[in-house]
Amino acid sequence: MKKKFLDLGIQPIANSFLPKNTKKILNKEFFYNLSVSYNKKNCLVSVTNPVNPKIQYTDKYAHRASESVTMREAFNKTAKSLKIKFNPKKILEIGSNDGVFIKNFPSKKIIAVEPCKNLANITKKKFKTYPEFWNKKLAKKIFKNFGKIDVIFSANTISHIPNLKETFDAIFYSLAENGVFVIEDPSLFEVIRSNSYDQFYDEHVYVFSSLAMKNIVNEFKLRLFDAEKIHTHGGSMRYYICKKNSKYKISSRLINIIKNEKKYGLNKLSTFKKFSKRVKKSKDDLIDLLKKLKNRGKKIISYGATYKSTTVFNYCNIDKKYFDYVVDTTLNKQGKFTPGKHIPVISPEIGFDSSVDYAFLGAWNFKKEILKKEKLYLNRGGKFITHVPKVKVLTKYNA
Ligand code: JHZ
């Protein structure tokens, strides 16, 4: 049933920033073939051969969701809206990262699940945090201590779990009769529309459409009753899911979203094949531009050591001959080397200085926040490069 439509080549684990670039460490680096497939039966788009989660979500996990103002504000707003909409007494978050969402609730109301122990350690002092993978066994343990849940929230996590049956069976078990499961994940519609192929990496096992989400949850005695477009991570979707027989009515907003997704062709393999051609062009355009700039002696760096950049660097074969280094505010990425291409990561205070001519927006999803912060750089003639939706140089005049 699955048809492969995109091959992004040999890739490392997107979060495996290396502590050193010594031979011994490089020899142990894990690589796999990243390709993406479409399943005609349920319209689901997924990584063809997912990586074992046990090697991805370790106590070295790099991403900190609190690192951007945009995300801190977005989660604060989401928490407020969930309180108003559902007035939950018991809340559970799956994939709580560094606590950016849960900290908007009193600790007696919310519990967290976070398999990366370094992250769970951050939140466990204030919030009950289970340092485990989400599954039925854990759901039963939580039920014993906490009872049935009114709102289960999960942002940028459900797309990361290969076993959908285990995930949704555990959700069905944990939800109160009229409980709601709220998922936020990058939107397939936006990925295809904006050619952001770098949303595909080992962790993004699935990039959901509403169409696929509706089909999937139906298989597990659940029902998608609403969906909402949100601006985070370059365009995401918030899904509202309930038990099949619960009180919620299907929203007209959801009906329209699904209608538009069908109109756009998210239920046709041909749409994804065309996307694949555009991805190849994006790679060629980016390499052409970088070659031209290097021939003119320009200094280029990358801004934001994102997991998405792991896909771009490894697919386009971008290494130190193009980018001197990557700047990133995350302390535990600084002093390390990017997965696969081994470009050094340093702090923006050290690296984002007047010697930089061009900065590739690895964190293009925070373009607005970054351009606002880096006005001085643009004003002195510094330029950004983005590849989303098309390869383009951004100056103070067109940014
Ligand atoms: P950001 C991660 O992907 C991994 P990544 C994960 N799989 C996922 O789904 C998404 O997040 C949600 C830095 N930065 O959020 C901070 C600056 O240096 O796009 C971050 O390291 N300066 C869970 O890694 C990175 O950029 C800044 O001004 O693709 C952004 O990473 C800003 C705003 C950010 O996610």
C-alpha cells in the first residue's frame, strides 16, 4: 500500500550533535536511508523505515522548546485557550520537553510524560513527570495514580511515535468519557505548499494531514471533531480528538479544512511526486547559490542548529567548505558538531559578528523573530539565505 515518493539519501539521527570530531566518535555515528512514502489506504505520509526510538530519545536529547520567544508565547496562549474551552481538572502532556507548556498550569492539575531523562529531570522537581515512553503500560500506571484525564495534550510528539496503535489505544484507555486529546504537529499541507522538505527527518515519522488524522483515529474508537491551523513551526495543525460516542460535534472548520486538502491533492500520489521534483530543484538552487557566493569569497554561516538543517545539510551535501559554523543559543548544542556533516556549533555572541556576509536560516520557522532580533546585522549589509518556500537571499530591503 505504501508508495515511496521522496528519497533524501543517507542521513544521521537529526539530534545527534557530536561532542567531538575525533575519528573514534565519527566511526560510531549512526546513518540510515531517509525516504518518505504515501499510503493510499489512509492518506498517511510517513518515513518509509523508521529508526528505533530508543536510539533517538536518550538522555542527550538536544532540543529545548523554551529556546524561542515564539514558542514560549504560543504555548502560553494554547494553555489559556484549552482552559477556557474545556475547563479541565486533570491534564496530561505527552512529550513535555523542558516544561514550556506544563508550566502554565498548577502542578496539582497536570502531569507529564517525557522519555528523555535529561528533559524529565528539568520538570520533575515541580511537576509529576514520568521519564518513560507513552504506551498502554504507562497509561495504566498513570490511571492508578491520577484517574481518567480530561485533556491530553501533545505538541510535536505524536508524529514522532512509530506505533500508532499503541499510542491511540493508550489514549482511548486514559481519556475520560468526554475527554479531549489535542495534538499539534506540522501540517502536511504547509510542507507540500512551502516545499519545506526538511520537515522530514528521523523523528518526524509522520507528517499528518487532517485527512489522514481522521482516518487513523477512526481505527482506534476515536473521532477527529475539529482542527485548527496554527502558525508554529512553519505552519502546523491543532487536532481535537474525542471518543467515538462522546458529545462533540464535527466542526464546519474541520469539514472545510478536509475539503481544501482534497482539492489540493493530499489524497493523490501524483501531488507528492510533483513535490519530490520541486525538492530536487531546491537542492540544486541552494548549491548553485552557495557555490557562487563562495567563489566571490563570502563568509557564510548557518543560523539555528535545527534538526531540520540536518536533513538539508546531509541531503544537499553541505559541509565546512560552505558554512564556517552554525550559531545557536542552545547551551547544550554549543561546542558540538552537526550530525553527519560535522560543522561546529557556537554561540551567536561569539559567531554572529561583523565578519559574516550571509547567514542561512536553518531556523526559517522563526524568521520573523530572528529578523526582528538581527536588525543591526541587516542594516550593516548582512544577508540571510532561506530555502523556504524557494531559495532566496534576504536583505534589509526585501526581508
Ligand atoms: P526548531 C525540533 O526541531 C525537534 P528543530 C522536534 N522533533 C520537533 O518536532 C521540533 O523541534 C518542534 C535556535 N534559535 O525549534 C534554537 C537560535 O539559535 O526550529 C533551536 O536550537 N536563535 C522535537 O530543531 C533552533 O534555533 C533564535 O533566535 O528543527 C530552532 O529549532 C531562535 C528563535 C532559535 O526545531
